[in-house]
Amino acid sequence: MEEEQRRLIADARFRVGVKVWDTSQRLIVLRASTPSNKPTNPWINKALMRAASLLCDLPSSFTSNMRGNFKTYWFALHRGSQTDPRLSSYYLKHRAVADEIRMILEGVRQYCASIFKQEAPMLYGRYAEVADWIALKTGHRALFYPFASFAINVGEVCCRRHVDFSNLGPGWCMIVPFGNFDHKRDCRLLVEELGLEFEVAAGVPIWLPSATFHHYNSILVTLGVRFSFAAWTSGSLFQWRDLNGRAVNQLTDAERQEYQERLVDILKDGVKMFTVRSE
């Protein structure tokens, strides 16, 4: 996409946040407001920096992947290739550190969850119901409720163009950049299909359908440091819930055919979870 086709969402609106509505007047992207006239959220930035400092002595889950060449520390409640939801082996191996990080970020989690619930109550309810149901059936609790999983990216975190294909299509992923960088020049978030370019400052959460839209960052221009935090729930967990605790390969032939015939309606129902702008 050419530069002139993008529309910059500038920081003049940080105090009141930013909402992007699609042609059906559904809220599809949300950037949080900040508690002052400043474009950053210092207390969230500080908490995330403290959490990242605990990872220095741990091996990263990845050092290079489709998103870029930086270290990723990936703590997940997911299904992977398994039938039932499970905690990732990386989380289990480093559980003490992961749980300390969760404790440090509990205030951040509550703050972000309250915004999610207020601005998109039906979508939040969908995530919360799935997380609660999994906890009831397996004993595994979401790691960043209502999101099942989270990751901390460390290094020069400028993501390449990608789609998070394992996430829920009609759903949100939450991203929070943190560190010390110039949000007006460094690592803007570009959402390709929307033709939008967002300035997202340190400690400011943004929610978007990361499984639907290609997104990436502009380059780090200054000598700053930019890390990021992401939280999500994989689409396979929603599928497991929709199938009443079963995987597709556990269905009978008749059940599988019925499920495949319902997929379009399931997706349509998912889209209905997004907040609709009132007249």
C-alpha cells in the first residue's frame, strides 16, 4: 500500500482514544485513551518494563519467526495439535517466572479488561464465557483473562506484515507497545486493508482483528527501545467450546458435515459480537 493511501491517526486524540468503525458501523479497532493529556501511559509502561526484566535469564520461545527478528516469550493456554486445551510447555517449564509476571501485570490486566468490557461488551462476553468454560472443564485458567494467552516481545520489535491466522477471525488481539521510543516517528502500526496508520505510544493498548487484517510496523527511526506485549485467544479454543469440548476429528461423519454447514452462520454470529455504533 502506497504511503499516500494511508491515513495517520495522530496523537492529538490520545486523551479520548480512537475508535474505528466499519461500513456496518461495527467497532473493529480500538485504541485506548490515556489518563492525562500525555500520549503515553507511564504506569503500564513501567509494569511491562519490570515484567520484561524478569526474562533476561530465560531462553526465548522464538528468536525469529514470520513476525520479525526479535525474542518472543510465549505463554499460552492453547490446543496446538492436541484434542483438549493445555498450557504450553514453555509456560510449564518457566511457570514460576510466568506467574510472577502475571502478578506484576494484574493491574494492567484489570485495566485492559475493563476497557474491553465497556467498549465491546458482547465480544468481551464471548471471550470470558469461553475462558470460564475451559477453566470449568479442564482446570486451566486463562493467563491474561479474558484472553487465554500472552507474549512479550523483546528487542527491536518492528513486526513484518502478517496475519495472526491462529487467532479468532471475528475477534480481537490486544497489543501494548512499551519501552522508550518516539511514537510519532517509530514503529507505527499499519493495518493494511483499512488503509490506516496508528501512532501507539508506550503503555497504550490497542485492540484489532489480527486474524482478519494484515498488520505490521514502520521502522524504528530513532535510537529508542521498543518492546511489545500481546494477548489473544486462539480460534481453536472457541471451536472446542462450540463443539462442546470436542475436536473436529472426534465428530462423527454426520456431525462433521453438520458443523461444516454451520460455519458461515458461526462466523456471522461472531461478527455480531462487535459493538454497533448507536444512532
